[in-house]
Amino acid sequence: MTPLRISNRTARWLWLDVQGLSPAPLGAPPLQETVSKLGYVQLDSICNLSRAHHHILWSRDQSYREADLHAYAYRDRGAFEHFSHDACLLPMSTYPMWARRFAQFRAKLDRSSWYATLPDANEPRNIRDRIGREGPLCSADFDHGQSPRPKAMWARPPIKLALDYMWYCGELSTAYRKGFQKYYDLTEHVIPETVRHTAVPDADQIDWLCHAAIDRLGYATPGDLKRFWEAVSTAEVRDWIARVTDDLVPVQVEGADGSWRHAFASASIEDRIALLTQPTSRLRVLNPFDPAIRDRKRLRFLFGFDYVNEIFVPKAKRRWGYYVYPVLEGDRMIARVDLSGGPKTGVRPIVQQWIEPGVRWSDRRQQRLEAEVARLSRLQD
């Protein structure tokens, strides 16, 4: 089959559409539809203007407020927490497809020297019994007994290791959070029975994960599909592609530099492209953990935007700054801004901004940027 050629502009429009960033961030669908469309929302403890998960959702609906997430995910059980490429909030409907992820983590952790200091085999039973009696507990509610291992980055006391192990393996689940503090509960108390007892064969899980990933990517290479959930191997992806040839079409996608990349798309790709509309010209300040920019190679390929999250870069080696936000306008990345200074409440000042090459900056653009920063600053109100 002759590959379908997708121009760079069309590829950018498609990507922004599947990411929920094409329409103006007003009158968005319900929160559960947004999370389902994205597939996951990354959780992160760092709070600059707002934590990443709140900012990501706000970028798609500026009526969103932080309390909305607690109601949706933890009160109504619309989502559950686990690890995809990182700690994420996932639609509850995804849970039956996560059985292989729990098994993967159990096998990985059982081989890990990091978990060699786990308490004895009785400890998980003691944890389950105590949570069963008392309800959701955080790590601080347990007597750690021992100090973290010395000279170990991200050190964890043994009881915290046990809680994490049980959470990764699916024995415990996140009941809710206070601030960013995780409260653990027995999985049977958190995950609704309807999804908890839905058994899906392994091959069907792989099929769902790959189909769901390509739908949310628009187009994908085998590596893209693997990295989306980090729940399937490269070999499993290649085997899946070979098995579902009628569901896929080969495509060639044009990059911002005029180069072309071979990939695959769903069989409905031409219909999806025909329905695309020009993205809103609304200016957006995106979070560094936004799924639209998570894949830095895709970001650079589609938009010609070279972005590095320098949180973990030593200060002396940073080119931009500790917490720098990309700025999207229409279908172009036009700038990046540092909002890490100033008061913790009220409108956050722009500490510094950098304009992308080829972008003609005007007073009008500056006013729009400052207005968007002011709106973002009120997210926690």
C-alpha cells in the first residue's frame, strides 16, 4: 500500500486535536471525557503555579478548578492512580487492561536490589490487616522503625517500600490524597467490583493498549506505541502491527524541517483528517508535563521546538530555568516563559521570557501572554 502523506501543518493540527488543544479552552466536555481522550494525566508533586495534573486539565478547560479532580477521581471513582510512563491518573475503565502492568511490576520489583530491604513476609499481611481495620492510611501513619538507607537517593524506609510494593502490584490502591500525600487503601475498597473482576486475556489487553495508543497519538511508530503506556514491549508492538494490518494504514509524516517519517495510523485516518479544523488562535501556557509535549522528539519533529525540562539540571548548567513553560499559539510554539518568581498567591510575574526564532513579537502578543498568565495564576482560587 502506498503510504498516505501527511503534511506538517496537517500533522500538527491532528496532534493538537487528539490532545484536546485544538478548540478554545472554554465549554469543554466533562472531566471524565477529557481524561479518557488523553488516556492518562501525569501526576507530579512539584507545585509552581499549580501541580502538573491540575494545570494539564485547566489548559483544556479553564473553568476547571483543583477541587474538581478530587470529586471525579476519588469521590466518584472515575479514575485510578498507577504507573504508566510515570505516576498517572487513568480512567477507571482502563483498569481491566492494567492486569499485565501489575504483573510486570511484581516481576520487576522481585528482581530489584532496591526492594531487598523489604520487611519480612508478615509485613504485607500486617499492613492489610491494619488498613482493613482503620481505613485509608498514609505512610506517616505507620511506625517506620528504621531510618532510610544512608547515602541513597530517593531513600525509603522499609515500611514505605512495602506500601509502594503493594501499590505497584495492585494489592493497595490510592484512596485519595491530601495535598499530595497519598492515602492507601485495600484495592477491593477503592476499585469498583465491575471493573476489578473483569478478566481480560493477555492478548486482548495488548490489542486494546495498542489500539488505544494509536487513537490518542494520531500516527505512531512502533516506538511511539511502546512508550505511550509503557505496558507493552517493542516485540509485542511489532507482533500486533503484523496481526492487525487491516486496522492500520502506512503513513509518511512531514516534520517541521521538511523531513519525512514513516509511521502507522488507524484505518480511519483520512476521515479524521477531513474533519480537522484550524486550531484556536488562543494563546496557551503549557505545563512541562503536559502530554502534548511529553515526547520531546515528537515535539521537535512536529513543531521544531527544542524543549528541555530543567528541573533536574544543575542550576549552573541550565539554559532556561528551573520551571519554564512552553507557550502555544494556534499550531505554533512561539515562546517559553519562567514564572518561578514572585508571590505564591495572586498574579505571578513573568520572570523572563524567550521568543522562538522567526516569531514577530508585538505589544498585542505580550498583552495576550500576560492575560493568560493572570488566568493561570487564578487556578488555585
